[in-house]
Amino acid sequence: MNNYIKSLLRATIWVAMFFVVSACEDYLERAPESIISEEQAFQNFTNFQGYVEELYHCVPNFTLSNWVSSWNWGEDEIESTAGTFTFSYNVDRGNFWAWQVENGAGNNGWLDANGTNTNRDHKNKGLWPLAWYAIRKANMGLENLSLMKDATEEERQLIEGQLLFFRAWFHFSLIQYFGGMPYVDQVLPSDEQLTLPRLSYHECADRVAQDLERAVDLLPIDWDDTTTGRRTLGKNQLRINKIMALGYLGKNYLWAGSPLMNSVSTGSQTYHAEYCKKAADTFGELLQLVESGETQYALLPFEQYNDNFYTMGQNWALAGGTEAIFRSTYYSANDTHWRISKQYKPTFMDEGDPTNFYPTANYVHDNFGMANGLPLPDDITQADPASGYDPNYPWKDRDPRFYKTIVYDGVKVVQGAIPDANQEINRYANLHTGGSYREVVTGSLSGYASRKFSPLAANKYDRAYDWGSALHINVPYMRLADIYLMYAEATLMGYNSLGAPSNTFSKTPLEAVNLIRERAGIPGVQDRFLGSVGDFLSELRRERAVELAFERHRFNDLRRWMLLTEEPYTTKTSFEFDRAGEFNTDDPTENRIVNMREEVIIERNFTSKHYWLPLKLADVSLYPDFYQNPGW
């Protein structure tokens, strides 16, 4: 923030005096004749919206942040041994400094970067510098709203609503990783010494809420239904709307009500009931709008589940369908060819970077249960009559989301021809101990692989990542299933009951969770988890781990629940086993295995300091009230 606080201090109207028709172009490179006056820059909707557009490009696209994209830092995923430069590798070893460019991140992460790149290139965009830049820009826009003379009331509300949303969103994005920050709600004068104190988490959350509540009032549900939005009809999916503002308002309240954030604000390591009630009622308002048919959002049918994350053969259509709520921008959908499509298989299968990411065995076994809705037994080497789990056939009759998300031993990866007969063995995922997909440098350390974000056919034989397949991968920041699960958690902990709905929506926490399970084709939560709020909370958290697996949520969930430092969440394991009997190429769930066991890959030695990322040393040296996080 050293350079970025100074940018806040130096803020002048000059930034606004460049007519930014599209933030996909770098306004700093425009010809001198394109420089216009302050009054012109803000006088009408077209000009002002051009100014606002740059804020969309301040949101990092974590899916495509660089040649290798690392965003799962819980106990859920592990990189191949080649990936020693990733933040996930450093997190496992307790080195949280490595989010910073100057401390090992280089250009490999999306939390930091060497500058405030707002051009259309996905690479080298960092949340830390861009957040401060965007907050300054939003404040400049808000302070110049009075110059918007040639505009309708609807146009003014759209501009103000977007600016307030982005100011709140970037503050929230910072405090969820770093704790309470100064809340900057004005353009700071350049002739005054910086003294803004770090607020408590709750104080920051309250300020975020004020901005988002106002944005909710100003923004439409769907820009296509406004006079202004009809000028860009059918191209408004990413524009900030009321549902996005409600979603983040509820999330902000739930985070404030979670044990970690409550503990640093009040000293209590429990849920804060009042914040949870606010979250529940906010999410309830959103879901009432959805279920009454007043929005463009709905859960995708399960057969289209992976459309949440990628499209193929649809002229690079943006992934997410009706379920994605908030997504980052993109400019070249085919960028996935060079990046994320090639980071979930051994390199000899996809010609990608040697760094690949794989689900951990502990995460798969602890969360992905059976088709009847029950979890696996604690000891996966033993049969479980209640759930039907058979350790010799461990992939049989599993939760249908397991098959949408996880590649297990024997799954057919290559669908077409393999010219080299010697490579025919690699048609199937050889993930057993000693199998080819366990190759030591780029292969799976855990015995599992992922298929959630990249299709099986994204391999060097079927080549689904080539231009002709039009594969476009873009993992959303927020989707509707997440809203239902956050609603369930907030309502449960706010109203302390499985059977009590919020004040704004009729579904109970149990009904909200069961709706997500029903979409996947599994029964509702079993009776054994309905005896108390605590019993149900553990199953709700498991449901969240399954439904939102590998979507960037787990690290923050473990942190806010104050479980990051606790067993078993500090352990990453592999699944070791041998094949037995005839290999079934038609149905890999029928393949028998023996000698199954979990082995520890790494133990993460965390202490309480690891609940927050450390701030940059240069930044905490700026002035006393901007102090370092405890333990760092």
C-alpha cells in the first residue's frame, strides 16, 4: 500500500478528465486531443459510465491470473511437486508472506502485482494494489456526481449505485483477508498527513453495509429492464445490479457474524447472532426475489452443473448460465487454452505447465459422501453398512457431485484415438499407487484429480482446449447455490434453530440445504444430523465443502470458522491402493481395489497468527495507526 496510499493522497480530477469509452483500453495512452474537461468527463451517462467501466477491470480474474492459477489454500487441494513457486505451496509451509510480490509471489498470484494494471490483460492483476486504486476512483466519481447535469434520474442512480458497490466490494475483499482496514470514503487531500486508523472488523463491516444498502436501493435487478440498459440489451450480464449488492451485503454480514471476525471485534469466538440475523434477512430478500420469478437467476439443472464453470462449443459463451451472480471480466475467452484448462492433469497428458493442482484425499473422503446423502466412515478402510460404503469398491454409489468433480482411478480420460499404441495405457486415469497419473513431478500426489473446471477431453489427444472447441473457463466469485448455503448458515446461527426461517423468506435452514442436495439428486439431510444446531451445522459445512469444492471458498471458510489451525484441517493426505481383479473399462466404479490406506503428504503447522495475512512491511511503516497483524 506504500505506493497505493500515496496514489490516494495524490488523487486529482485528472484521472476523470480522460474519456474512457471502454476500460479495455489504456486511457493513459490516448492521444492528446482525446483529453476533455472535467465537466465533459462527468456531464452525461455515456461519459460517466466510461469512467466507471475501469472499476470492473480492477476485479482480478483469479481463474486466469497467470500461466498457473492458484486460489485454493485450505486443506482441499495440493499442487504437483513442480509447483514450489505457488502461494498454495507456501501456505502449506506457513509462509503467508508469499502473497506479496516482494516476498516470493512475483507475477504468479492474484492478491498482489507490481502495479495497478486495469487493461484487458488478465495477467498481473493484484487485489491489493487494485483495491486501493478502485476505492480512490470510486470516491472521485461519487464526489463528482453533481457534475452529471445531462442525465435522467435513472442514469444518475445507476452510476451512483455502481460506485457505491465497488467501494464496498473492494473494502470487503481486503478485510476478509487482512482484518479491519481504514475505510476510505473520500478523496484524500494531498497536503495532509495520512492518519486514517485501522478500524475493527465490525466497524469496517458496518461501513461496507452502509454503502451496499444504498446500492441495493439504487440498482435495478436487471439492466435489460431499464431504459438505459436497453441500449446495450443482452450485454449487461456482468453489470452491477441489485442482486449482486444484496449477495455481498449478506455475505458481509455473515462474515462479520462468524467466529473469527467476532473474536477480533468482541473477544467472543462464537457466532454473533445479530449480524447473522441481518445476513439471513438480506439473503432471504434476495432468495424471495429469485423464487418469485422476479430475477434472471435460477439454479442450473444438474445435467448442466459444469456450465457454472465452463462452456464448450458455444462460441466462447461466458460460463455461469442463470446461476452465476458475480463474475470478473474477460477479454479473450481462448486464454483458457494457455492456462487453466491444462492444470488438472499430468503434463504428459495435456502439454501444459508442470505445475498442476489435485484434490487431497482427506478432503474427498471427509466431504464427498454416498448417494443416500450419508458421509463416508471416519476409517475409509472399513465398510459402513449405514451408508453402503464398501472400501473395496470405494467409488460406487457416491454423491452424484463426486462424479462431476473428481477424477478417480480408472476413469476414461481420452475419448478418441491415441496414435501411439505404447500410450494406450494412459487412456484411463491410472491413479492407483505407482500408476502413470501419479508421476512424481507433474502428476497427482493424492491419488485423485479434478474435472470440475476443465473437461476430461482437455487432453493432448482429444484436444478440447484447442480453438475449434471454443472452451471458455471462468469460475464465478459468487453463484446462487452459495447464496442458499450462506442463507442456511446465517439463519441457523442467527435464529438458533433448524426450523425457523428468516423474516424475509419462508425456507428454513434445513429446507435451503435440502434444495441444493435435491438438485444433485440425493436425499435431504439425514435424521442423525437433526438433533441439535451443532449437529446440523457440521453437516451444513460438509454440504458447503461438496457443493462449492475448489471454488476459492474453503480457505476463508476454515478461517472464519476458526478451524484453520485445528486437526484434521491441518493435514493433507494421499489415497494409496492397488488394483485387484479384472480392470473394468466400461464402469470404473466396479473396479475392485485392495491394500487401501491414507498417508500423510504434509502437516501444516499453523498458529493463531495464520488467521490473517501479514501486511506489507513498507505499508505498516507509513504511520503508527496502520499497524501489522498480530504475530507477523
